[in-house]
Amino acid sequence: MPCDLLIKNGLVLDGTGAPARHADVAISGGRITAIGRLADAAKRTIDAGGLAVAPGFIDPHTHYDAQICWDGALTPSSWHGVTSVVMGNCGVGIAPCRPETREIAMRDLVNVEAIPFEVLQQGITWDWETFPQFMDAAAARRPALNLGFLAPLTPFRHYVMGEASMEREATDEETARIKALLGEAMDAGAFGFSSTLLNQHMGYAGRPLACRNASRAELKAYCNALRDRSKGAIEIAMTKQIGVMDDPELELLDFMLRESARPITFIAMFDRDDISEAVRTSLRKAAPMIARGARPQTSPLPLTREINMRNPFSFAAFPSWKRVFEDKSKAAQAAVYRDPAFRNRFREELQRPAAFGNWERITVHEVRSPALKQFEGRTVAELAAAQGKDGVDAFLDLTLADDLDNEFTMVSFNNRVDRMAEILNNPAMLLGLGDGGAHLDMLCDSGYPSYVLGTWVREKKVLTLEEAVRRMTSDPADFFGIRDRGRLREGLAADIAVFDPATVGSMGRPERRYDLPGGAKRMVMRSQGIAYTIVNGAVTWEEGKLTGAAAGTVLRS
């Protein structure tokens, strides 16, 4: 009997970090049936001569919760060899959700993950109410990739407490109900739960995201829900200052590890040249917790993001900018930007140590007004010097002059090659933070697997090919307990990425596309050198195009 698919002559990387070897891979019924020198007959044969054959990449940190309603291929992740994603990170999501509170859930995503409201309004299908129903609805859509779910704490608190979830901690009775719902999600196959502490994570009406109000007693109960089942993991956005773990966060991490007895990944360990030793210091302090199962998480990409002045997420951590998110009409935002009191308070906040960096990091990217085109490509620092203003006034005056339609780019983190080499070679570090599906109008980091292979493996030789593949396949699979993926082994699911080690990479800067529901803009990163993405034995991406295959499944813990 011929196998369904035979991949011949490839350089096989099995995902464990073991040395690569030349071999063939046979697939039938969506599973790997043999690896070696094979003479099997096959319904289709792929000649992988000169190509690497690896497990499909597993992205542990996405926000595709809404996008699965309109894009089962979860682009651009599928273009980069990703076969499985984990969504529901950072405590924000759209299930469970009662029909009358859908706008609140959508506004949370708008404010925290910078997904336009009109896109969510047109794109979300709302064919669920509970979390298990949300997972079942995702499975019924026949996605092209495999979908894993964390239970985000915010909608669970809101489902039980209503708008009070944005104002206070839960009562004992409410906590018990929330814990029961989390347990129900875990029993349905969720891989754990997520939360956040970050100041910039403001939800509906500019109020703190509901999970930020959870008390220590609540967190103990939710952690116990995982411990009681001896399964699941926790993701938490914990660093109120990027890369900095202060004593309260360290104490909370210790507490949650103790109460859950489960692994925890915390973000965000980005290298900062403005606080040179931040990551080193944080990792040293967190070492006892890392030894017990805590996994710091980083992005392997340099972070240069677009700043849209209608949704200026990059400044949401500054208390003065809360007003900008309370009323997001253009007139209201313009009034805030014009207000001297706002500007003065922002100036004061910029005096905090390591609050910002400097205005040389921010460049005028695009303006609408022809009269302002001369400023594109210039930094705010250059504008300020030429106009005799400080950075705050130059920044906001240009915004008002362009009727808030302008965009900036900001160079932020992960720019020092030597420190990034140190971070990437730390085996405790979980690679991820691609944020697929989020911050659509600012950046696109979900193509990080091809960037790792092209930049950190081939060009800079910071990681070996075998180790890079392991870090993006079996490592996240083991962290979440995804047992039948992340390795090339007989009997496991046939999720495979086939790529050219000599050319693989991300193609330059993100590009604009207008393909969201309603024709809204998003930034995407194209790949090069990814020859095939295979999901459960079906070729999903082939020679630069999606095939239309929809063999993905909902992964269940």
C-alpha cells in the first residue's frame, strides 16, 4: 500500500537537538509512518534534496483568538513554517462571553492588542458563549493550522462578575464560580490560563483589564485548579518595566509556582540598552524560580514598531495617556494631545529613570498631508532641534498638523547582538512573543521562526540549526504538554516544515496589506526559503502560496 506522502532526500532535524541526518520521511493518515532510507511507493513524493526537514514550528504566544473566525490559515504564521499556535495569552480574549457583553470583550482586544474595533465587529462570528463552545466552534471551522488555547482570565472574571470585574477583587463565592469555569475549560482541553500585571493593559473604557484586579486569594484558587488536575501551564505578562523583575513580581511568581505546581512562562525578557543589565539582573533574581519550572520568554527579533496616533499602544504604560484611550474619537484624542496639562504631565513622566529612552528612537514614518511629507524619515529629535521645541511638543504638534493620521516608527529593544546571543543561548528562555494576530497596524513579529533560521543560525551563527529547531518545536511542545507534536518520530502527527537553510529568512520590513474584514490595514512579514508547511500530513503552504488545505485541528491538553 503506497504511503500518502513521501519526503525524499532531506536533511532531517528531529526536533530534539540531535545531529541532523539525511533521510526520507513517509506519511500516511496524517501521521509519520517511517523515517530512514525508504523505497516506499507514494501517492505523492517531494524531493527535499538540499532542504531541511523539521517538525512544524509551534508558536507559544499568539493572539489569534479573533482571527480564527476569518482566516483559518492564520497568516502570516503559516507562511513561516508554523503548524501549531497557542492563543489566549496575556489574560485577554473573547470567551466566555454573554451576547450582551460582546462589545466589552471586543474593546478589551482593541485597547490591549491593537486590533481595530471595526475589524472585530465585522469578523467575529460569535457562535459560542462558553469557553468549551469557543473551542468547539474553532474546530468546526476546519482551520489550516492546529489551534491550542489558554483560558484568559479577564473574560472569565467578567462572565461571573460583570463590569465589577474591572473595579474590584472577587468575593469568595465569585472566585469559586470563576475557578469552576476555568476547571471546565481545562477539562475541555485548554492548556492552562493566562493573566497580566502590565499597566498598559487597559481594557474597556480605559479601565484596567479585569484580570489585573484579581486578588492573591483568587490567584491561589485559579492556580489550584491546575494543581488539582496535574496538568496545564500559566502565561503571565509580569514585567511592568520591560525586562525588569522587581521584588513584588518575583514574590508573585514564587507564589504561583507553589500554588499551581505547574510550569509558568512570564514576559517580557527583552534586551534594553537603556537599562543595560536589566535582563541579566532579572534572570539572576529569578534563578530559584526558573529551577522550579518558570520560563522567561523573549522575542528573537529586534523590536521596531509602528506608532499609530489613533491607537498609540506604545505609550499606554504612561498614566497621562490613559485619557487618550478613554474616548477614542478623533476629536477627543486631538483635544488631549493639544492640552498643555497633558503635555506637562507626560514630560514629568518622561523624567523617570529608563521611562523612555530618547526621541532619536522615534522616526516620522508616514504622513497624509502633502505639506508635511518633508518630515518623513526624520527623527523627532531632529524635528525638535530644527523647530526649537522639546520632543513632546514636536511629536504632538506634528500629529495635530496631520489630523492624527500620521504614523511613527520606534526602535525599542533587542538591538545588541552580543546580549541577544546571550539571551538566545540561555536554555531556560522560551522563544516566542510573536504576538500573531495583535498590534496589526504597528508591527508583525509572527514570522520569527524564519528570522531565527536566517539571522541567528545562518548569518550570525549564534545558534546551531539543530538547537534553533529544538527551541521552536519540542521545547514549546514539552512546556505546554503537547504530546504528539514537536518531533519527527514514527507515530507522531505529521506536522513538518521543509526549508532551504541557505536562503530561509524573513523578507525585509513588514509590508502593508488591506485584507482584514472591511478592508482594514495590517502589517505582514513575508517569508523566503520556506518550501513547504505540512499540517497533519496535508501540504498547506507550497512554494510561496497557500494551497487551501484545511487539515488543522484543535489541540486539547
